[in-house]
Amino acid sequence: MRKLLCLLAATALFVTGCAGAGSLGDGGRTLVVAIVSNAQMKDAISLKGEFEKNHPGVNLKFVTLPENEARAKITASTATGGGEFDVVMISNYEAPQWAANGWLENLEPHMKATPGYDEADFIPSIRESLSYQNQMYAVPFYGESSFVVYRKDLFEKAGIPMPAHPTWEQIAEYAAKLDDKQNGVAGICLRGKPGWGESLAPFTTMANTFGAQWFDKDWNAKLNSPEFAKAANFYVNLLREHGEVGASSAGFTECGTRYAQGQAAMWYDATSMTGTTEDPSTSHVVGKNGYVAAPVDKTQASGWLYAWSLAIPKAAKAKDDAWDFMAWMTDKAYAKKVGETYGWNRVPPGTRKSTYEIPQYKEAAKTYAQPTLDGIANANQQKTMVQPVPYPGIQFVGIPEFQDLGTRVSQQLSAAIAGQTSVADALAQSQKYAETVGKSYQEVAG
């Protein structure tokens, strides 16, 4: 595996033509930042002049990639000590694992040496999810749970009241009633795109609340259980019958675009979606949206916990410059800068408590701020799962092997959504993948 990661890192470096982290650029030092390409990150790139103006001699170079590609490239580089990135965007899936492996810089000394940074201002569950042995190894750019956005105007026209805490059966019923293929409006938009961080995120929250597990407490793979099968069939059938066109290749970005263009009555996804749904410059449905909790079946809650965050690889050469940039992009002032420059709906949500006390943000986010905070507060295994599991995580299995396992299973799920295989066959193959991983943990325990 390490040889493979080395090869991937070398290939990634060759393809991007990156000069290497901390390298000398024209007129100063070049700080190379690897991030995921989405709306909030694009705002940060457009504001980079603010940072460079206050840090003479430091030039920012962003390497932006779609989510699946970014994960693979950042993982390969960080795991092998490639050194081509000074700052990497990771999540609460990677942060504690990579910290335990010694791949990341401990950020506690940097935070304590930065006046006014205020680590205590981070939402506690977000801060804890990015920590290892009570030390933060990544700082959150934005945090999220998951919820449902729905078109209030379409629901009112159809005479359907949306409950604040819907069940999946209700969501499916509403999707069927509001599905209007003739006018290009899907009943619901859900991710079907392969990727452990794409389709498996919403699907696994559904599986959890249906009572399913990836592994039981003894690391027996459970993808062939009745509960897992029920969830998979429900998800696939809902998408095939009332989902968006091309669902098997639709991820967060594609669903966001469709919903914002008025092409879906509902969308279940990350609470950070509001940067898309409420953006008057691109969304056709601003002012028409309502937000409710993630749907449930057997549990009290089902929303996930996630935080796109910034970290410094151990191999990075310009650690002080890297921290200065990270502090700028995650401090209290950044939220105000984004709000004043691009509009308060574009402020990165779900990280700092102080953001929710800014008067302008409170007004702009009045329809979704509390559902976001409630989702984050309820995002724990005790409230979102029926049975205990031996791994951390809600929408992911918090073990290193999940990047590969989850991707393989997501490919099977996507094939079922596309009608290329049956759900039964997809789960049978997925069970084999999971059994291999489970046995390796059973051997260690034995």
C-alpha cells in the first residue's frame, strides 16, 4: 500500500507540475494550498489578495480539484511525505487518523501563539472531531450536518404540510406527489455519484436510521443484512422513480445546481448547501425554501457530522506561513469579510459560535441557522444509530480502509441506481469487499 501511495503521489506531482511546497516564486515564497473545488473555497481564492497584501513576500497558489480527485491526491501526498503541499484540505474523517499516524502538524502551539484566534469559539463537536488526544490537528473552514431543503411554494400549492422532523416514508410520499417530469421538476435530488464522500454520505445516514450497520461489534460485515438491504432498495428506488435525471452521476455540486435552477422539489444533503440555495446571483429559488431535519426511520436523528478543514502536513516546509494563512481563513474576521463582500448567505457556516451572533448573518440565515446548529448538535452515534458499532463516524466508517471500501461499495450502489445491476447483486459484491476488511480487524483482535 505504501508503494502504491508513493506512486500516486509522484504521479499527482507530475500531472500538476507543482513546484513543491514552500518554493520560491516570483518575488517571494509560494505557499501551495490543496483544496476541494466548491463555492466556499472559490470565495477564499478570490479573497487571497487580502492575505497577500498583509503578508508581503508570500504568494498563494491554490490547487483546486473535484472532491474525489482531491481526496486521492491529498491522501497520497500526505501519507508519503511528498511535500508538495503546505496546506491541505481534509475532514474529520482524516484528521484524527492522520494525526495518530504522525502525518500532521499539531496546531495547538500555533493557535495559542496567535492573539485573538480563540479556539474555544469553535462549536465543541466540530472541534472534538478534528482532535487527537485532545489536541487539534486541523482547523475547520466550514462545518455541517445534513438536512432537507424543500420548495415551500410547491408544497403549499399541493396542500402538503412539511413536518419539522420528517420520516423517510413521508419524504418518499412527498417526492411521488411533487414529481413533475413533464415540467422538468424531480420529486427529490439525492447523490448517486460514486465516491465514499459522495453518494455514501446521504445513503449511510439512511442506512443508520433504518437500523443497518457496516460492521457489528465483532467486525462481522453486515452489508447483507435485511436492514442494509431495506435501506439500499429504498434509496435506489426513490432515485429511480422520483429522482433527478442522470442520478447515478450526480453529486453535491450537480444536485445543488439542479435544485437552485428549480429542477427539484426537495434535496437532502449537507447543511452547507445554503451557500448555493440562497445565493441570489445564481439561485432561482431564493425566498422559496424551507429547511427541516434529516429524515429518520427508527432513530431520533440521522444527520451527519462533517467539517472541511485545513491542516499542515508534517512534510510541509513553510509551516509558519502555512499557519498564518490558515489562521486568516478560519478566524472570526473572515466570516465578516465574506459577508460584507459577497453577501451573508455565503459565510462559511457551522464552525464558530460567534458567527451566529453577527446581526447581519442572523437575519440572512434565519430560515436555516437553527436547523444547522440542531443537526450538528444531534450528530452522534447515540442519536443516529440503532445498534452499536466498533468504528467512529456517522456517514463514514472511521477506519483507513474505508476510502477504498467505501468507494467500491459506492460504485455498486451507483450501478444499481443506473439500472446496470440489481440491488441484491450490488450488495452481494459489497459484502465480499466488507468481509475482507472485517477479517483483518478480527485477526488483530484475535
